[in-house]
Amino acid sequence: MSDAVLWSALADPHRRAIVALLRDRPRSVGEIVESCGLSQPSTSKHLKVLREAGLVRVSQDAQRRVYALDPAPIAALDAWLEPYRRLWNRSLDALGRRLDEAPDDPPHPPPQKD
């Protein structure tokens, strides 16, 4: 699956909420509907996008469809983000050093004139 398809699937906040929900454990469509507060048709559409992007797998359990997170595409995105994470970490480390060097006492504001 291409990175663009994965990013597109994760661009929607409802789909990110579903992915976060499935991080804990596999869930039925009914559980996802209840937890996310979406209608069943809307939830099914979001799950279809996530399934087509390879982010979730579906299995049949009697009459229920159970969705589970597939960690492989997330691991691929994490690997792609690693160089950017290092860049941000360097920037945040530099900010931390700068803040550590700053005086502890903030300057006092000038007195207010009445």
C-alpha cells in the first residue's frame, strides 16, 4: 500500500479515533459504533477505508464482523517518520538547553501608572 493511501486514510479524525480504539483490542462493528458515536453506515464507510488502506483486518465471528488493527502499515509509517522525529528531538533539545541557560527570575514589569 502506498504512503499516500495510508496518510489519506489517517487524515480523517473519525478514522484516527477508530484506529486508537482498535489499539487496545479487536472490536465488533457494534462496539466501534457505540464507542465512536457515529452511525453504523458512517462507521462502516470509515472501516472500509481503513481496510482498503491495510490498516485493519476483519474477521467473521458468527454474525459479527470483528476488526483488528494491522500493525505493519503503522510500523512502516513510523519508520518513515523517524528522520523527522530526530529533527524535532534536536530542535526540542536545543530549546531545552536555551531554557536551562535563561535566568530563573523573570524580569519584573515596570510599575503601572495610575
